[in-house]
Amino acid sequence: MLTDEATIMVEAGRGGDGIISFRHEKYVDKGGPDGGDGGKGGNIIFVSSTDLNVLNDFARKKIFKAGNGTNGAKCKKFGKGGKNLEIKVPVGTSVINKATKKTIYDFTKPNESIVIAKGGKGGLGNVHFKSATNRVPREATPGEMGEQKQLFLELKMIADVGLIGKPNAGKSTLISVISNAKVKIADYAFTTLEPNLGVVKTTNNTFIVCDIPGLIEGASQGKGLGHKFLKHILRTRILVHLIDSTSDDYQRDYDSLRKELGQFDPKLLEKKEVVILTKSDLTQKVTQKFKYDLIVSATTSKNIDKLLEIISKLL
């Protein structure tokens, strides 16, 4: 199953303590201070990767800790810095501070890297506290705690084109025909239980298509399955509306889709769109007055090339 949301805790490393130490040399009765500084705590670093496309790993592990810095040593030696912890997340992941609700970073490209939580500074050894009036300082500072944050991770898939429609509109069949996506296809509602991504290659273009579960009336308020995945088409550049040509009311189906999109996020209504009638192999003749761009059949491949041409030009 797809995990596209997760809450985790990240803890950057604590800085090592500075120490109190004095030189002990054979011919020096009272050597000066030589306590070294503690090492810096390790950072928590997030890196976006195309090797991942779900947040399933974060459903199993909830706490992530970087290494602590070690304490300073005599002879003004610095403590060793704590080991950074690098965490891979899928491209399309938004990292949100759970406490402030603010987005820390939105990963939209591969190999983006950002420090999410900084390690604590190392403490100062007593060598720093020597002065004309204090030649034998017995003072050092402890290392600082690293940043700790509770994070909400939300994955919004990166796709150029979103396929939307009511259950059984033919989205799964279409994406399986035009792309490399491996999807489940059957003659019943909600064939798609989670978003599918597919890469489409044409003569002049290559783009990514996302198919989300069918939208029913009230989807934006939580009815059916589509509401949970509407966010996955927020990043798309084009929406392809699939209207089942065997429906008794094309306009009603189209208006219902637009209503749910607008209620979820009004910005979805501003995207470029292509409206197609599907399953032309099951329709003798389109008699309804309805404005659409193309009538297609994924089963017989009727007008599929024309559809891809229209999409490519819009992209």
C-alpha cells in the first residue's frame, strides 16, 4: 500500500563538552590550561531521490538521530564531530514543522539536499578562559543540544499530466495503454486504489502521467477514495478529464468533477485541461450536446495518438 503521509521525530547530535585540563611537563611545575573543545553534533540532512516513490519506510521507523560530538581532550585537542545522518525522501515530499505548521522545504527535484536539524555546538575547553588575572582557569562549557523537531512528511507525486474521472471512466486502461505503468484493470468501481505513475514517450516528448482513484460527488469532503489522493494532481500542468461515453449525462459528470476539484483547491480549476469521451468502442453515436476535445477508445487505440499529440502541444 502507498504511504504518502508520515510523522517522524528528528534529533540532531549533541555537541561534545569542552574539558578542563592543564599541561604537565617534566620541567614545568604548573603548566597552563590546555583543555580542548568538544566536537560539533551531527546534522540531520534530507536528500531527495528518484529511487523512492513512497514514504513507507517512515511508517516503520519514527525516530531518527544523528551522532553526538565527543568531548575535547588535553593538549588542546578538539573532540570528534558527530556523524551526520542523511535521510532519503522521494521527490515531491514536503517537509512540514509539526509545531509551527510551516513548510521547511518542498522537494521538487532530484538530488536536492537541505539540513533539516542542526547539530549542537561543541563546548569550549578551559584554554579559552585564560586571562592575565586568571592563569589557572577551571572553567569549561558543555556542548549544546542539537535541534529536535517533529516533522510531518507529505508526498505529492510529481507528474506532468493528471488523469481524472469518475470510477470506471477508463483511467486505468488508458494509462496502461499510453505508458509503462503496470495497473490493475477490472470492470468494477474503484479499480484504482492508489495513484499510478507512468512514463509516456512520444516522438517529440516524454512526460509523466498520474492516474488517481475515481472521483465521486463529495470526494473533496472525504467520500469515496479519490479525496485522499487529490493532492497528487496539485503539481500537474495538465488535467485530462475522462467522461464515460456510455453515461446518460456527460455535462453532469464533467460539472461534478470540476466541483470537487474546486472545493479541494481552487487552483486546480486554473490548470490546462483536455476533455475526452472514453470507451468509444461501446458507443454507437454521441448524441448529447457537450463540448469535448476528443473521443477515444483505449481498447481499440482509437484516437490515442491524437490525444498524445494534444497533450504534447499543451506541455
